[in-house]
Amino acid sequence: MIKKYLMTPGPTQIPPEVLLAGAQPIVHHRTAAYSAIFSRVLENLKHVYQTENDVLCFTSSGTGAMESAVVNLLSPGDEVLIASCGKFGERWRDLAGVYGLVHDYLEFEWGRPVEPEDIEKALRSSANYKAVFVTHSETSTGAVNDMQAIGAIVEDSDAVLVADSISGMGSAELKTDAWQVDVVVAGSQKALMTPPGLAFASVSDKAWAMAERSKLPKYYFDWRKARKALAAADPQTPYTPAVSLIAGLDAALALIREEGLEKLFHRHRVMGRACREAVKAMGLELFSPDDDRSSSVTAVRVPEKIDDKQLRRLTRDKYGVQLAGGQGPISGKIFRVGHCGYYNYSDIVVALSAMELALRELGFQVDPGAGTARAEQIFGEEGI
Ligand SMILES: Cc1ncc(COP(=O)(O)O)c(C=O)c1O
């Protein structure tokens, strides 16, 4: 028997309360009973988003909400700016290409955050941008972008700021309203501790004004239809929602409310710091930036002479710990430890311990406990 620890940055482990809520008999989605659950979900999502804006809810993976932002804000031929520092930043470029948008692509080194000053320079050089697209938490590298600084820059322009916080929402703080982020996209399967299948988009007044003029084709992801259904006395979605996932999300958001946002973000910050410090103490090299914002995922360079697939197979099949590999050009060069969502300090120790054991078995020199001891020291320093 092998006890399993899913330590990937999505999908993530699901609390038993959420699994049980999702296993209840189906409530019909055109009833007051469903609307009561859905209203609570919307209210609690706004709390985590730290926004008074509408938060729209779609039955899709996170990419659906990304696509919804493109097709609802823009018209054919519009100019947009994309600031990317990894695999998921590329997705904004792909979407802009598919929909015939004129796009300028600012590419930053993978493993580093984007430079807000470069966004400022680009916005100064052209007044035509209708939207700026950024990834909040770049899951492929662990880098978390400074949305506060970027929000302050974009706010002064006519463009709307769109952030992909699919792996950040609920683990790396994003103050949607205070930081003036017009559209924030998220998904259920990461720090929101719910199975995959739900996606969200918050929409500011500035973004709604742009949406009113948008001419790109849309049907399922039409924000105006979603807003109309939300505004009904019994809030709904235009089409059949994933009722069981909404029930699960309701339970997950209740857990988040119970913990409180301050403690939630503190827990993630400490897990991220402990993981980074432990990795360094094991003689490994970080790929993620070594900063406290990077609290959702820790990316680590695969040491020379170690085969990434073999390493991750060993941690999974022998020690039960599933880690994630690298994506795109960094496939085989890094591995990633996910710690966004239903994770605690002891989970970090388990993941580090599996890494130490597997690395030693593959011939990498690391003292037993080098990483776990360092993580425990950090927990001590942080008053855990
Ligand atoms: C930052 C980021 N953006 C986009 C996506 C794509 O989301 P999905 O696979 O739910 O469509 C992911 C998923 O890993 C992500 O982490």
C-alpha cells in the first residue's frame, strides 16, 4: 500500500469536506435551493478575490475563463500588450493570435518575474493598447508577478488589465480592487481546493464598458448573458452548471473563510519559504525566484546526471509523493513542488523527505534530513 500525496500545482489535494459536499444528491440548478448555494459561493469568491466586482462563473477549466476575457473585451484588429515570463504567459499570446488581435509580446526570462517598468515603457510608446495581459502566478516557473505595481501603471492608461491568477487565487495574495486589476481569471483546481472544472472571471466597471463595445464572436462565454443570469432574484448561470463542483466549492470557500485570508496567505508564504530554503540546504538550485511572493509552487533545477522522470517516478511510486515536471523548453530541466491549497507544514516535510530519499537513491549527495531540518528551522523562525 502506498499513501498518496499529490504535491503538484494543480490539480491539488481536496479536503474531505469538499469531497463529501460534491458527493451529495444533485440539486436542480433552476431552484431556490441551488441559488442559495450559488449566492454563497459568489459572495465568498468575492471575498477571496478582494473585490466588489461581479465574479462570473463558468463550467470549464481555467483556460475557458482566459478565452472569455479575450472574446468579451476585444474586437477584431484591436491592439493588446502581453507580458509573459513562462508557459502560461504564452497562452495569452496564442489566444490573441487565434482571435486576430494585433499583439505586442514582452517576453521575460523564464524563472524571473516580468518587469513592470517595461510595461510602463510600452504603454508610453503606444496609446492604442486596449488590454494588457499578465500571468499573476506563473505556474510553469513559480514566479509571481507584482500585480500591485502593474495595476498602478495600467490604471493610468485606457487599457484594461487582465490577470491570470489560476494558480495564485487563494495562495498568493491579489487585492483585485485595491490594485486595480480589471479582470482576474481563476480556476477551481488549485488553491481553491476543488476538483477541476470551474473557472471564474471578475470584471471591473472599466472592463464592462469595454465589453459593451466588444465585437469578437462569443456564445457560451458571453459575459453579458452571465451577468444577466447572476442579477436574477435567484442567481444562476445561463447554462447548466457543474452542480456538484459548485457544492464542493461552497465547502472549500467555507474552509477559507474559517481560516481567514491573513492566515491563509501567511501559511502559503511560510510553506513557500520553507520549501525554497530546504531545497537550497539540500544542495539543489532553485529555478523559482527566491522571494516571498512565490508561494504557490517551488521550481527546482534537476541536478546534473539525474534523470528528472526517474526522480519523479521514484518519489511517486516508492514514497507516494507526486511532483510535477517542467513544461515546454524547460521540460526535463526542472521539477516543481506544488503547495497551493490544501497543504500544511507537515506536507512540505513529507515532500522534502521523499525528494531526499529518491535523490540519494539516484546517487545525488545529500545528507539525510538536510532539507527537512532546514524547513523545520524556518517553521520555528516563523513562529509556527
Ligand atoms: C497560470 C495558469 N494559467 C492557465 C492554466 C490553464 O488552466 P486549465 O488547465 O485549468 O485550463 C494553468 C493550469 O495549470 C495555470 O497554472
